[in-house]
Amino acid sequence: MKGDILAAAWTVLGAVLLALGFNQLRSEGIPLVAREPYPIFVPCPETTEEATKVSLADLAEGTQAPAFPQGTLLIDARIPQRFGEGHISRAINVPYDELSGVGDEDAARIRAMTGITSILVYCDGWEEETDPARRYDHPPSEHLADELKSLGFENVRSMQGGLKAWRERGGDTVKGPEGTP
């Protein structure tokens, strides 16, 4: 056993010395320490829950039904089937999947819209549901809002409570295709 450990140690040492020797033969060599940070190690933009979320009470401004300021783009983060069953008027559908993120086409579509001063993202409010199996039918709008921020969009917030809270506050929904922002 002791001989096997010693042989393994000599093998590793020999491989390291051989690699360093070959590295010296290369014109630029492979640096042992990166000269610049790799993009994967750059930290994500810092966000706080208070800055990311907005409550419907903040949007209502003393009335029962919430109202959205002029220039607000509403993004529904749910799957297309759920979007078609009912969504807030003027909302566009950008289905969010935590594994695939925001697609290039969706990001380009949002960038192409003019007159947008803020973005408000919502979903079903699955975090309040009791059926965990339905969780992935209702992706959290906070993740989509954070990803949009990381793509360079400004003034992006998510709506606390989602569509469930919207309906409880007296907000209407429409069925069918996307509205015009």
C-alpha cells in the first residue's frame, strides 16, 4: 500500500514537471494565474428584493384596481397555454424557463419596442400555491426580472403575488393573444 501511494505521488510530480516544461516551450505559455477575469467569474449585478419587487398597493395609488404608469411594458412569464387562458391586457408573453433563460429573440423583441420606460414582470404567484407539482407551470417572475437586468434592461421589477394578487385587487384579464404595449 505504501509503495502504491509513493508511486502515485511520483507519477503526479512527474506529470506536473513535464507539463511545466512543455509550457515553457510555447511562445506565450499557459499562465498559471489568469491575467483578466473570465466572464464566468464576473459577479452578477447586485439586486435586492426591495428594488426588484413592487406590490400592487404601490401601483393602485389609493384605488382598488391597480394602474400602470405610461410606458410600462408588462411581461407575463408563464407558459403560453396559461397566458392564453388569461393575462393582463397589453401584456406580452415571454415564457421563462430557469434552464434556458431569456432567448435572444425575446430580448431583441423587447429592445425593439419604443416608448418603454419600465418593465413589470408577473407570473401566477406559484409561491403561494400549495401544489408543488405545479411549480414549473408558473416560473417565478423574480428570476426573469433579474435576468432582464443582467441583459442590460433598466427599471425592471416583478409584481408581488402575480396574477392571483392582480385579480384579488380587482384587475381584469383578457384571453387570447398578446396585447399591444
